[in-house]
Amino acid sequence: MKLRIIARRVLVRLKELPYRSRATLVFWFGAALVGLIAVLLAKAAEWAFLGFQHIFERWHWWPLLVLPIGGMGIRWLMSRLGQGAEGSGIPQAMAAIDVAENPPEAERLLSLRIAGIKFLGIVLGAGSGFVLGREGPTVQIGASIMYACRRFLPLADPVFQRQLILAGGAAGISAAFNTPLAGIVFAFEELARSVETETSGKLIGSVILAGIVSLALIGDYTYFGRIRVPDFEYSILPPLLLVAVTAGLIGGLFSWLCVHQSRWLPGRVLQWRSEHPYWFIALCGLAIALCGLVLPIYGSGAAETSAAIGGQGPLAWYYLPLKFVSLLATFLTGLPGGIFAPSLALGAGVGSWFTPLFAHSIEVKILAIGMVAMLAAVTRAPVTSAIIMIEMTDGHAMVISTLAAAMVASSVARIYRTNLYHDLAAGILKQMAVSSGSKH
């Protein structure tokens, strides 16, 4: 009873505050909550995947069972409770920004219900062994939490609602990777097509607060540890160009395959997927399991990538094609899952192809170049990719190389005329328009 009385008094006091003060408090509260949820998701997904690995080490046939069944279970959960929670989460947040002034439409993409199912779907997906990351989904979860906070300001205008979504997505990236600067850049480079004058201060404050919460809970860490590489030398340019161009071609191809499924999947397969979604997911899960029997490629790939750039040697040459097929199969299922961390793993695979051709002293540098180049090629966000890589590895000695590789790979990927997140967001908006039209 005392807590209820205190809560009511707090709400009364909040209503008496000026609008600007209330708006600032909303941003602070939402950002802190995003940081907390991002840490909980990271730990839950990590524990779930560790459980999968523990069982897999004892029974190697386990993925053949858990991937198909787990995938069908997640699909069932989404169809019953979590429509709108499928996929990466970044396209959904981008689409929601465009319809932020229409709450009923925006709530089809961002809501606490969707955030909850997204959270559960990622944990179950990681525990089943699907090749997915949690960083992209954290963007949608963060944006959902911040957008829900608009209820504290019932007179909020569309500009303020866009700011909430933008800040929530940026805070999600910041807390997920522990990369505050990348969170800010990601919001401007990828989420926002135009930014209001007052957005930048609120955005930066939200990202910093989410980062502080993450820092307080799990300490100061770098996602892939701290790499030690030689300072910049012109001798790095030949391998840099070779790796960046290759990553640009492969990453761009991956994006094209994800966006233009109707152009490469046979019509009968598309129709069968539409009529039998559960069986399609089961077959995709079985394909991933078969790839994993050749080489363990389950999960985001963070562990293998960390080991490689930590100096334990490059990845096997067939790691890249197996991981590529498994990541694409996971994407085709439509289950919740991001592609940030798996893309970095693909990039480490590209770098591993070329390390035998050059001096051992730059092996780690080539792997890191491959990672940033692949992420830039897949997302077509070169500045964000470079800053994420620098912050995740404390790789300030590689600033020039990282930026150059990201720019080259992103430019090469343009030949496919595909921008993954923007194209997927446009598709979501088109589907929403068709759905709204059919209702009327």
C-alpha cells in the first residue's frame, strides 16, 4: 500500500512539472530501462546458447532435433502472441519512424508485447542453435520501450515520438555492444533520414545513460577483447583492398538474397513456404544442423571470431560458406534474430581466406579488416561499422585501415543495388499499407 501511495505522489508531481522537464525525465527513464533490458537479453541469450553447446558436446545429434522443433515452437509463439516480432528488428524500427505520428500503425511494429516476445524469441533461438545475433533485435526492443514511454506525455507530438524511437534504437545498439559512439552514429546514419534540431542532445543523453546502466551491471568490457596490431603501414593496402572487395561482393550478395527472395527462390518453394510455414522452418533448421555437423557454426559466431582475432589462428576455409548458408537459412525462417554479430563472423571467415598470403604479423589485422568490411557491405552503413569495430576491439591503432575497408566494401556492395535495412523497411510499410487498405 505504501508503494502505491508513493507512486501516486510521484505521478502527481510529474504532472506538475513543465513539459520540457517531463520529456527529459521520460528520455532518462526509458534509456535506463533499455540499458537494463539489453543486459538481461545479453545474459539470457548467452546462457541459453551455453546450454545448447553443453548438450551438443555430449550428443552431437542434438541439433538435428532441437533446431527443427525449436524453430517451429518459436513460430507458433509468434503467430499466437508476437506478430511484428519477426526478423532483425532494425527495419521495423525504421518503418515505425515513418508512421510515428499514427500510434495505431506504429504499435504494429513497436509495443511492449512485441518487445517481450522478441526477447523470448531471441533466447529460444539461441538455445536452439540458430545463427543469429541479439544486437539488431535490441534496437526494436529499445525503440519499443522508449515509444511506450510516450504515455507519460499524452500531448506528445509526432516529432517527440520520432525522437523516442530514434533514441531507443540507438540506446539499444549502445548497450548491446557497449559502443556508445556507434549507437549515436548508427541512429544518424541508418535509422534517421532526417533529424530535427533538438534530437541530437536527447539522443546523446539517452545513449550515454543506457551505456552507464550497462557499464554498472557488467563492467567495462570490449565485445571482442582488445586486439594488438602493428601501426598503420602502406604494406597493409594490398591485403586491405583484396579483403574489402571480397567482403563487399559476398556481403552485398547476402543482402540481395535476403531482400529479393522472390527472384531466386523457385515459385513452388515460395508457395510451399506460404502454405506450410512450419515445415519450411523445420527444413531450414535441419539444413543448419547438417552444416553444423561439418563444423560448429551455431549461434552468432562471437566466440570463434574472438578466438581468431585474439591470436589463436584463422578460421577454417569452409567456415565462411557454411556460416553464410546457415545465416541465410535462419533469415529465411522469419524468426527473430539479428545479423550484426554473424556478419562480423562472416568477415573473419573472409579474412581467414587471405591470411596465408601475407606476413604472420598482420594476420589479426587482416581478420579485423574482413570483419568491418563484411558488416559495412551487409548493412551499407560504413561509418557505423567502422566505429563499432573500433569500440568493440579497442582498435584505435586501426582507425585508418578500418574506415578505409568499410568504405571500400560498402562501395563494392552497391553493385547489387540493395540496401538491406531500408529495402526491408520499405517492404514492411508496403505490407502495412496493403493490410490497412484491405480492412477498409
